[in-house]
Amino acid sequence: MAFPQSFMDELIARCDIVDVVSGYVQLTRRGANLFGLCPFHSEKTGSFSVSPDKQIYYCFGCKRGGGVVNFIMEEENLSFPEAVRFLAKRAGMEVPEEDGDREAGRRRQRLLDLNRDAARFYYQLLQRPEGGAVRAYLARRKITRQTAVRFGMGASADAWDTLLTAMLRKGYTKTELLDAGLVVQNRNGGLYDKFRNRLMLPVVDTRGDVVAFGSRVLDGSEPKYMNSPETPVYSKRRVLYGLNLAKKTKRPNIILCEGNLDIVTLHQAGFDNAVASMGTALTVEQTRLLSRFTKELVLCYDNDNAGRTATERALEILRNSEFSVKVLQLPRRLVDGVYVKQDADDFIKYQGADAFERLLSGSENGVEFRMAQVAGKYDLSSDESRVHYCEEISDLLAGLPSAVEREIYTARAAETARITPEAMRLEVERALKRLSARQRRAQARRDLNPAVQLQPKERSLHYANLHSARAEEGVIRLLLLDENSFGPSPPLDESQFSSPLLGRVFTLLWQAREAGRSVTLSSLTGELSPDEMSHITAICQQPESTRNAGQALADYIRIIRSEAEKRTGGGQVDPLLAATEKYKDKK
């Protein structure tokens, strides 16, 4: 929505970007700016900068940037209007809403209220006779009442419309129930409860809102586990089950598991630092969320093929991140002479919390896990297999960023392969050269044709006329740095810009100037997409001197005009350029 500009100016003035970002990122002053680890991607060296003077942030790693509203949009996964409301609430300001946007905010809040009331309904049903089967199931799983209350567990009735009827009586509509994913529509248009005869597990986000539900069937029917679908208030990629509780842990790390009930059992056993992804492998969005609460992760997935694959994927996502990553491999359990897989819930049940604590203390790091996975693929009593093992393990070791790590694990790989450390080191060095060559070739291809390498959303930011666009960037930097270098009239027309984005930004900044407002990046808030805002913020990171701003401005305009004439085939003198000449020596 278009919030009144006076309101936006006051909001941004009240929400100092350093104060806001410091609530999410530990910042350290380095010169005029502050730096920290980027909350939007995994890194070990802080490349995330915040400028108190410009009131902007920029990450030199992932290239995201913008003002305080953009930061909240990214960090809290909010739309522009939602981020504005978030900051307004923080600043104690009342938001002037338009009817359409007020309605959108009302609909979102209605879904959150509906989820909360549904969770209360399921919880109350668990205490009544209709919840007897779920209470018996919890007793078999040795889940105490105290734990069930802590997680807000409930029961869904063995009926078709119990929740539907109850929520309609509370004033919610059928459309709202469908939007929340709590009911399903059949072919004839009739509605029925999505969750029936199940243990209900509310999914609570870190702000305390019930955003979805997980569930577990009580008998052997399928599907055993059923979760809420994606809704306007729930994205499974951005939520971790149990994090609302685990974020308060005193333990130094967070344990990542597969199943919701694994989390319940671990918390009950004293491991209140356990969380689970919502039916998906670990996502980048979830790692960003985790980085706000810990720097050490322990992967504890099931000891089967799917669990090992999930572990490999998680390690790949976490490679070169700021996280210290360990892997806790649960041993298989002997049942009737056969070793079977077990999850964290099984292990706690049969071996106890002390045994899990010992496993947790001795968990191996990610490199050790991946090396063990490679070794398990080969019969190392065979010379041919040992050769293939050395080839594969050398590629793995070459990818380690630290020379010290490569040295340590190369020696271990040599022991496993029963060869000399020198021979293994030579193999790793050859693999490292191959890796470097591949990276150089890939970079060369990008340098020759950068547009081909861009993602679709980035191609809209690609410059068709690089010579003109660099001058256009300079004009925008000067306008932001020293607007007094410009005369009373705009020296360029938007149509003269080769880049539509840069032309639009120039127009928006000039309009802010004419309105007597501050000419800052913050004045673009709400006018640009996040990608566009990041791009313009990146432009502002490039050096620009104001010592000879008038001359630099005239040079930039001359280039822009010349390139514009080439595109249009015109040859007339640009009066706007001539008007600018008298200001070129002002500084």
C-alpha cells in the first residue's frame, strides 16, 4: 500500500537502523560503519555492514541491502505493509491504513486467531472423553501431562466436522477455515475436518503465534504424519518445530531432528535445545532463523538412507557457514537378531537420557561424518577400491576451506586407506588444482558473458549499455551524497537513462528533493522491490568523491546524453546538459 510519505519519514526517523539491526545481529564498529555476520546467508567472516550515516545495510557476500524496512522484510519474512506495521508497533506509532490494506491485515490476523482458537479447541478436547484414545497413545509413548501441556498438544475427534462446527459457532467463516488449511472441500463442495482422530501438535513460531499444525495418526492408517499446508501465515521453509521453546535453552547448541515427536521426547528428557524441520530437509531460510539463537548445530537425523541423505544435504547448506556443525549418529538397535534403525525417540526410550548425553558429547563434526560416508562405500581390503576411495576422498578434502583442516583430515584419510600421508597429500593437492582450475574457468565464462549467469530475477537489473549505466550510477551517487551539486531543475530526463531502474530511481530521488524531503535511500522505501533496493544499495557502496562534484556531474551527464543520442539517432544539443555546466565548479 502507499502509506503517507510524512508517516514513512517519521517512522524511518524513529527507527534507527543500528538499533533495529542490533536486535538481530551482533555488530562491531569498524571505521564509520558497523559490521557483523550476515543474518541472510551463512558465513564465518562478517561481511554485513550497517551505515549509521546513510541508514542503510549491505552485505558484501550475498549482495542484499536497503533501509530499515527492507531489513525487517527480509529478517521477519514480511511484506512491505507488514514490515511497516511491525516497525510502527515497535516505535509506538499508529499506522494510517487504507481500506484495502486494513482488510488484508485483518484477514491475516483472523487466520492467526483461528489457529489459536483451533489449538485451544484441540487442547480442550484432549481433556474430555473424546480425547481418551489420544491420552492412551501419549501414555504408551510415555509422554507426561506436563510435557503435553508445554507443547500445547491436543486431540482431533474421530468425526468429520467437529472442528468445523465449533469454529463456525465462534464466528469464523468457511473461507477462513479453508484458507487456514483446517478443513478440506470435497468434490461436491462440502467441507470436512482435515485432521480427524489424531494427536495434534500446534506449530508456534518464535513470536508466539500458532501458524500451523502437525499431527500423528493413532492407528496404523496412512498417512502416519500429516501437517498443515502452506497458508498466508505459514511457510514450512521458514519455521522450525520447537524453536519457540528451544530459543530459551541454556545449552550451547541446538539439535536438529526429523520428527516432531522426537523433539517432544528430547525436551522431556532434558534436551530442551531440540528442533525439527517441518516435513522438509533443512532450508537456507531455517539456517538464517537458527543463526539468531546459536552458532553450533548438532544434526541428529534417523540412521537410515533417508536420514543420511538429509544429513548430507544439511552439511552442504551449512558448508562455509558461521555454524560449528556436528553429526550425532544414532546406533542401530538389535531386535530379534536383526539390527533396525532408531530415531531419537527410540534411543531415549530404550537407552535413556544419560546414554544420549554421552552420544551428544562425542558427536563427530561434519567432515568426519562425510569421510565415514565415503569410506563406507568401498571395500578397503581391495587395492582397486582403495584407489577409488583415495580419488573420491581427495575431492572432498580439496573442498575444505582451511589448510589446517586439509592437513589433519588428509592424515586420517591416509590411515584409512593404509597409504603414506605424503601420497595422500599429493592426491589432495592434485584435486585442489583441479578444483581451482574449474573455478577459474567458471569465473572466466561469467566475465565473458555476465548476463547469461544471472538468475531470471537478476536479469532485469542487467545493463544493456554498460558505459552509460556507470555514468548513471555516478549521477545517483552524487545526488545522494551532495544534492547541492545540482541546480534547481533536473539535469536529466528519465528517458535519457539506458537503465529503466536507474532512471526511475533518479526521478524518485529528485521528487523527494523538490518536496523538501531528505534525498536518501530511505525515500525509495516501498517504491522498489527488494532486489532493486539491494542493487541501488550496492551502487552506493562504490566510492564517489565530492571534491569536484560539479565537474564529475557534467562528465557523467555528457556520457549519458551521448549514449542516449546513439540509441535514438538524435544530434540536438541537450539544454539540460548546458544548464548543468554552470554548476560544475560550484564545489
